Amino acid sequence: MADEMVIRAQRFINTTYGNGATLGISKLEENGRTGWDVMFALTRALQYEMGLSSLSDNFGPGTLSALGEKYGKLDETTVPSANFCRIIQSALYCKGYDGGEIDGIYNSRVKDAVTKLNADMGLSVAYPGGVLWPKAVKGLFNMDAYVTVSGGSSAIRSIQQWLNGKYVLRKDFYVIPCDGHHSRTVSQSMLYAVQYELGMADGVANGFFGPGTRSGLASHTLTEGSTGVWPQLFSAAMILNGRSAVTFSSSFGSALAGETAAFQTFVNLPVTGKGDFSTWASLLVSYGDQERRGEACDGVTKITPARAATLKAAGIKYVGRYLLNPSTTSLPEKEIQPGELQTIAANGLRCYPIYQTYGRDAAGFNYPSGNADGFAAVNAAERHGFKNGARIFFAVDFDAYDYEVTDSILPYFKGVEDAMAISGNPYRVGVYGPRNVCIRVSEAGHATASFVSDMSSGFAGNYGYPLPPNWAYDQIVTRTLGTGDGAINLDHNIASGRDIGEASFNPPRVEGPDTAFNLGYYLALHNDSSSYMQSIGFANSDAKRIFTHTECLDTILAHDALITDLSHQYNMRKALIQTSAYWEMRHYDVVDLGVDAAVAYYHTGVGGGMTPVRDSSTGIAQISGEVGIRAWNYCIGKGLATGTVLDPAKDPDIWTMWHKVNQDNAHSVRTVSLIHLWDAGGKPGGNNPPAGETTLRAMSLNYSQSEIFEVLRRYQGWGSMAEEHATKRLALYQIFEKYNGISRTQ
């Protein structure tokens, strides 16, 4: 809802500081809504009125220092000009306080508003009355709220106000929000408070959980009967960690001791009921006490018998290992190695599988990529021998902001969940990532347990969030254990017992050459691929497309002998050929038929009433004459195929290839395999991106996930649409590969 006084504030900025090119203030939309654009404009206007030579959106140390040096405090006697006062009044309105009509007078209404602002910030004692001190001004010129908002906790707000009131006069402590919500800012303010109470001077206290803070806390164990500021800080930390039954208090009584014991049980600490160092650490920083010894680990190194002995000697029970390695050039042992699961089981250890491709930013997370990864994880888990019911932890290995969780991570996990359902739910879904990611994915119902990347304590998704209720593994530190052949570098994790990994495994699936498709799995393949295509908007049949799902699948399987031969000849997985042919055939529509007629008209003169077209994608695999020629010429030149070299610049040669792929389905299928070889070779002569296509490894049955994606993407071309479609094709590839893999074992 628009606020009339905010509109007036926006109008004041536009009218008074309209020379945006000089001041860096863009014209504000006069919509009555406060946002960062308004606060940035007000900050620049304030800096301008202060006479600062360099203006910035940021109310930083320079602005704060200049404000104190020039005016000390702001009231009716020190505000230097009417416009300066109008800026303060506008900021008050934008914060929801009465700014006194934006009339340029620091009047009684302004003083009353400032008094209320100071009280809401918890500063009534430090900053009494209607006077604005520099740190309060800094807090006024941002988007922080000082009243409870959006379901905030009154207990947390009381803590925020207490922190402000008690420590605002310290040099490096700034006013924090008092909105009733825990956050990164509140977490860091707690560390400052602890450091101040440990006696650290201004400039020494830094808000980080360093050696001085750790050693100081070690001598501040709290027990029943403890009183003063330390129980206040401890009870505040408990509340901020989601212990809602705790009362913010300066006394460590029996109730707080009981809640402390419950918290220690939850995070798997020794249960003492005391505020000891390990408990302080778990409350103040995500990784807690890194000297703890947990029962779990994860790593990118093969577990050999010697390393298994090292892990057992260190008390490790559960080992996290990766289902695949997306790279062919780094971390050669990241993926579970042949015989490794049997070694793990034989040594009395258990393994929990982790699925990760790259996942280093939000761009790689969306519903289609979740589908693809879900199917790929099922295939990889079955290939390695994990039995039904194992839980796979899908990794989000970056600091995802909350909006990225909403826009990207949740759709991704919905895609994983749907792929798992289409596959018959052979495995349970877990999530690996920062606390906020784990909490939100689990609350959305997409994961049953969390593997928390708490070692990354600086992540925004860890700072200010409690340990997820369903945490299974808590990653706290990297260690090297053992010596000699038994030496192993790993991430050390605390285990809650909610997941215990797997202790027995099926024989690994045969990964040799592809074989003929076992028609006993036709119905399962039909249903899985149908369900997937429907999930991305393709009904089994519709008026827009020429071929039904069944017709496309049956056409592919009718050429299974040829596809199997091509797979053997070119060391290429059948799923690559099947996926590209099915995908293109499924997209064939009435528009394509019209373009086909226009191409025939161009070359033969048969038809009319249309604009002739020299070339187009055609046939079940949607191959153009030029692409077919270039792929065949490339393979003929490499000795991979025999035939006549054609010239894509000549109309008769374009027609020869176009007509063949339009009329001869077997020729189209064969050409698909040659296009993939051409794709892997960098598509010389093709329509490539400005930087060109890189050459991939020679075609291989053990292509990585990223190499498979590249081949599928290059089949269509380059650009955002090709990337999007390749992600969707990758899921279809995994479905075909699942049943090809089963057929290989028969």
C-alpha cells in the first residue's frame, strides 16, 4: 500500500536533487513504497548536504565519522540547514515514523519520532530524548526494521534491543535490527558482545570466533546459580538457536540447565546441563567446537583397507562417498571406485552416497536439472550397487541466498523428487548444503534428512540459522588422519543417528558395451519416459505435434539393432542416439511439415503458394541438409564412415542429404551418431558460438555427465535455448540409460 508521506519524501528528493548525473541519484518512482533505491538516494543527499566530496550509496565509516566531527549530534540546535532536516524527516517517514511534514524544521513531532526510534532501537538509556546520534542516524538510513515484523519473535527483539543498548557506545558495534528475527548481523553482534565481556579492547574485538575468543570462553563455564551478563549472553544464544522455551535472563537456573541439556542432546554434545565451551561454541558459530570427534566423514579419496583401518581407529562409522565425478581431469578418486564399497563393508564401516555435479552457483539449479540429476543419481546408485532404501544426499555447495533458495534450489529439489517418483522411489532424498538450504528444502517436503555444510561458517545461509531439526551429518572441520598407506584427508562430521548409511550392497552393474534392448522392460521404459515428458509439458498425444509418445518410442526401438551396432562401432552409449532421435521426433509439429513442403518446392518446383526455403531441419531426428553433410564429411575424413563427400554450398548436394534424412529413418538414426561424433570433435565448419566449440575427449562409454550434456547441447546448437533443452534431454538420457544398463546385465 502506498504511503502518502513516503510519496512526498520521494518527490522531495526528485525535486531538490534532480541532477542525478552529478549526485548519482536516479529519479525515484513516486510510488509511496520504501526500498533500497530510496535509502540510497537519501544517503547521497545527506552526504551532499554535509559537503562530502565523494558520494556513495553506502553509509560507511567516512560518512559516520564526518557526521560526528561536524555536528556531534543532531537536534534543533545543530541541524545545519532546512534541506538537511528534510532529509532526516524523509528518512523517518520511510521508517514508519512521523517526520513532521518534511518542512525543514526539527520540531516537536520530529523529536517525538526520534525518541520513539531510539526506544525501538533499545537506545533510550544510551541516547535519551529526541536527539539523533551518528550511529542512530546510520541505522535510520538503511532497510533494517526496529519493530517486530513478519512473525518475528518478541524474545529475539528484546535480545536485539539489549545488545544495542549495552554495546552501542563501543567503537565497532553498530545498531542492529530489532525486528524479532535472527540474522547474520545479530550473530556477529553476539560475538562482539562476548569479546567485549572477555575484556577485549576496541579494535581488538572483531566479531570472529578466533583463538582469543575460544580461550576466553573456555574459562566461562556456567552452572546452576551463575548470574550476571554471562547467563544473559548464554540464554540469548539459546533463544537465537531456536530454543523457544528459554527465557532471556541474567540467572542460570534449573530451567535453563534443563534446556541446555536438551540442546546438547540435539547437537550430540556430552550432556552436562552446563554452559561449557563446546556448548558455547555450538551456539555462537556453525561449526562449533572443532576439536570434537565425530563418527562420520566424507571425502574424495578411495577407501582402501589401510585407510579403512585408519578410520575405524579414529572412531569413524559412516563414510560419505560420491556417486560420480563430473570431471575427467581432477580428483580421480572422487567417484566411488571399483571394489571400494565392498572394502568399506568388509571393515565394518557404512557408506552414505552423495550426488554432486558442479552446483557452485544458482545458475545450475532448476526443475529440469533436478530431474536430470535425480535420474542420474538413481542410475549411478544402482550401478555402484546401493540397495533400495538408501538415502542420497544431493549437494548445494555454495552460499545460496534466500531468494536463490526460493527461485532455484526448491524447484531443483522438486525435480529430484519427481524423478525419484518416476523411478519408483528406489532411494530416499537428502540434502547437503548450508543450514538455510537444508531447512527450507526439508520444510518443503523434498528431503528427509540434512547433511549440513557447517564448516563454511561465513556463509549467509549458516550465519543466523539454527541447526536443521532433521540433521543427519554436521560437517565441522577438515583433518588428515593416519600415516603411510593409511593416511587420508577428509571432512570430519558429527553424526546424529538419523542416517546410518549402508552396510551391504548389490553387485555392481555391468558397465561394458551396450546390448540389445530387453523388451521385457518396454512397458517400464514407456511409462517412465511418458511420465517425465508429461512433467515438462508434453502430453502423450496432442493436436500440435505429429507423433505421439508411443510412436516416437516405438520408432526408436524399431531401430534398436542399428543403434546397438552404432554404439559398438563408435564406442558411444546408445542413450545418446536414442535421446536425440526421440527428442527431435517428439517435437515434430505442423509448422515443421509446412517448412518441409517449402524445401521440397525450392528444390523440385513441386507445390506452390509458399515462400521457397533452401534448407531446414527435417525427418525424425530434425537434421538439416547442411548439418548432415558436415557431419558425414567430418566422419568420412576421420575414417569413421564411408560415403560421398558433399558440398553444403551446392543446392543439389543439400537436396541429396535433406531428402535422405527426410525419407529414410534408418539413415537419420545413423546420421545422429555421426553428428554426435562431429559435436565431440568441435563441430568444425558448423554454426558455432563466437569462441568456437572445444574438442571433447574421443567418444567414450564412460563420458562424464558434463561431456554428455555438451554433446546433447551441441546437437541443437548454442545459446540459452540449447542449454535449456540439453538439461531436459539429459534427464531423458538417464531414463534410456537406466534401461540400457539393466539390459546389459541380462
